[in-house]
Amino acid sequence: MKLKIGFSPCPNDTFIFDALMNKKIDTAGFEFDIFLEDVETLNEWALHGKLDITKLSFPAFFKSLTNYVLLDSGSALGRGVGPLLISKDEKKISEIKDCTIAIPGVNTTANLLLGFALPEARKKNPMLFSEIENAVLNKKVDLGLIIHESRFTYQQKGLKKVLDLGEYWEEKMNIPIPLGGIAIRRHIPIPVAWQVDQLIRQSIEFAFSNYPFIPEYIKQHSQEMSEEVMRQHIELYVNNYSLNLGEEGRQAIATLFTVYSQMNGQHSIASNNLFLL
């Protein structure tokens, strides 16, 4: 059986999918057409149901519930993993409402957390996440909302942290931050979806069993990144929640969905409709 699958070229995703995509484990007869794209591109594709299996940010998943259901394996959740609001010059929290802010996409969890913490911050400029630091440095925007490896590099470029949106979420909600997950089309038979979920878990287990070795698959998609930053990226975003959401992970996602629904003036559906298993 052949399925279309999409994930980002970031080290956490290539770490998760390396063994499965490169057949380092038994793929149980599955073949995959692979699409490596920026997460906001994947988010936009998900809104149109383009792929059978996709990495996506949770707000994009919440918008796509008629098409997709969340797998138990492959998600990015955790504590201390949230997006950071940065600037070139010192900024006070009270000034943010008047600032232009570069965001890594309208459908990203980063943008949702920005709205949760600072609802008055409305001057947003969506752009590719990898362009945000330079946009702030060149004063094209006042502030930048950074994700992925940028959180490891912004200080080296002389940029300053204004607010850690992950810390804000954790202080208010006392639960991990759900950043993104792996969803599968609802029309795919449940036994097939279950097999795919197990294969992703096996792929992660294989990667962990060989860590801290960095496979070539990860390096080739992270050419401008040092191995140290690759490992920081993997260690921050791939953890036990990636193997299995568990009760705490599911509750965190259900809570984020409630917050998302309230922020968008929607009635929340039953949270058990979010999950495959």
C-alpha cells in the first residue's frame, strides 16, 4: 500500500522518520511518497486534505478535523519547548501591542500561543520561520516569534528575548505545550492507521536506540546546522510524548483545543474525536 506522507526537514522530524522512510525497519509492505516542506506549508495543505499522513501544527489540525485524526506517535509536546518572542532592542511587554511581529505562519501553535498570551498584539507579518531572525535584525519588523533551531541561535546574533510564550502557557495552564502532531486521513481504514502509528513508533525507537549517532538523512536536510544544534533540536522536541501521547499528552492537546475554540468563538467538540486510539 502506498501513502502520501509529509513532514518538515527539521532534525526532530527527520530523526523520527529516518528509519521508516529509509527502510531501516520492516515497513510491513507500506510504501511512501514523501513530501518535505516547511510546517506552515504542511498546515495549509492539511486544510485541503492533500496528504494521507502529515505533520502539522495543532491549530491546523483543529481546523482539519473533518479530514484528519491524530496518531498516538510522532507528536511534539513538552515543557520548556515553546516559541520565543525576540527583538533587536530592549522592549517592554506594554509596548508589544504597537509592534509589528514576524510570525512563522497563521496556523502555527506559535501564533496561537501569541494570541493566548498577548491578545492585543495584532500587527502580525507571516513569513518563513528561517527568515524571522534576519527580519528582526534588519528592522523589517519590531519583534520576531521564533521556533525550531532559531531558539538556539538568536543570542549569537545579538537578539534579545522579550517573552517565552512556552513559560507563559505552563505557568497559566500547568501542562505541557502541544506544538505539533502527526495526523492521518479519516477515510483510511482504522487497521491501516493503527499499523502506520506502530511503524512511526518503531521508527522513533530505532532512532533512540542508535542515538547520539546522527544519520546522514538528518544531516542532508540540515546542511547549515552544526551537529550540536541538531542534537539540541532533537533532544528538545523528541521525547516520550513522541513515542506515546499518554494520558497527560492527550489532556494537554484537549486543553489546547478548548483554548483554541474559545479564542475563535467556537463550540468545542468532544475531545475523544481528536484521537485515533
